[in-house]
Amino acid sequence: MKTVLSILVATFVLIGATQSTQAQGGFLIGVETGQVLGAAGMYQINDVIQVGSGLGLQINENSNVFYLSPQARFLLDIGMAQTHLMLDAQLRLLFGDQSESALVIRAGLQHWITKRVALYGGFGVLNIGFDPSFTSFGFLSPFVGAQFAL
């Protein structure tokens, strides 16, 4: 799975390197891996806010779980032209052999390597479960991904 993700990221980086439009104010698609392998569709409202939803699949030895995660992402300027602090809030809904709902807050960095391609990564920092009830805080579940402006 990670080989497939690496090939997809490399392909989109090469495609994106030939484009010349800015990603601001448009649609984005992305792939991500961490606890789950997933894809997301986002709309970049302005330089700071992206909204959208992710879909994913987690395959374990004894269970398969699909997830849906409506989300809002905030990109904060840290004084570097193409790199931003990323704060991400997701309502994560899991379906399948197990079901769960949680609010997940993540933090990391996002860097635009071209005008159309961004790489990002970080950690979950807060996980508030609703069903079942739980709370986790700290450097939780690392993730990496790529976004591509359409």
C-alpha cells in the first residue's frame, strides 16, 4: 500500500510541477497515510481556510473499517513563504467491523513544493471520542500526505 501511495505522490508531483496556477481559492484533492490510508477533497476558501471531507480504509488482521471525516484546516503563516503551520479539525466517523465517532485535532506543517502540489505531515494532538467516550492528548498518530490543486 505504501508503495502505491509513493507512486501516486511522485506522479502527481511531476504533473503538478508543470502547472502554473495558484492553489488559492480552488478545489484540492489529496492522499494521506497514517493510521489509515485515505483520500480527501477540499476547497480552499482563502489563504488560511480549507474545508472538505476525507474517506479512508483501515485494514486490520481481524477487521476492516471505513471512515468519513468532514474537516476544516487552518494554514497559519510562520514567516516562510511556502510553509505553513497546519491545524486540522476532523469529525471522524468509523463504519464497518467497529464503529466510533470522535473529534480529532491535528497539528503539523504543510509546504507547497510547486504552485499545485503540497506535502504535509504532523501528529494528532487531541482525540475526543463520543461513542465510545474517551479522550487522548499528546503526540498521537503521526500522518503524512500530499494535496494537489485542480
